[in-house]
Amino acid sequence: MKKAILGVVAGLVVWLVCITVAGVIMRSSWPAYASVADAMTFTLPMMLARLSIGAVATLFAGWVTMTIAAPRSLLVRLMPGLILLALFIPQHISLWSKFPVWYHLTFLLSLVPLTYLGGAVQQSNRAMHV
């Protein structure tokens, strides 16, 4: 049980670090992005970049969770995505008018499946090396 909790916490920390680092890189290397980031008036390419970063971070969070947690528990595999979903639903409701509906739905509806997939990839890799 301790490994499962540690895995979920580590997955969430990895997600946060990935998103934070990517945000810093985008602001420092993409002047147009930096100029609209505070107002959140992103162009389509900017929104797609943000969604892509979120997807990669979510996959990695699932992978890290299952690397540490080790048991093949469905709940443990889904937990980081479920926690992220619970945290981001209120956030996206408050930002609803800033983004198109497809953006909100893509982000929110991908959190749990991508976390699961990241964990499944890790489990598959582990099974291949046993």
C-alpha cells in the first residue's frame, strides 16, 4: 500500500514538474506565446502545444506511478488521472469562456485514459523484461 501511495504522489509530482518546465520553456522560447500567456488568449497552435504537453506529462505520470507502485492495480493506475481530473474540473469551469469547448473536453477527458495508458506501457515493459 505504501508503494502505491508513493507511486501516485510521485506521478503527480512528475506531472507538475513536466508542465512547469514546459511552460517555462514555451514562455522563454516562443515570444508570441509569452506575450499572451497571462491573458490566456492563445492561438490554435498554442492551444495544441499546451494539450500536447499535457498529454505527454499525463502519460509520463502514469508510467512513473506504475514504476514505483508495482502492483497491477487498476485503481492505482487510474488514481493520478482521477486526482488531476478532480483538481482541474473547477479550474476549467472558471476558465470556460477563455477556451473553446473542444479544448476543455480534450484536456479533461484525456487525463484518466492517458494515465492508464502510461501505466499500461510501463507494465508491458516490465512484463517483457521479466
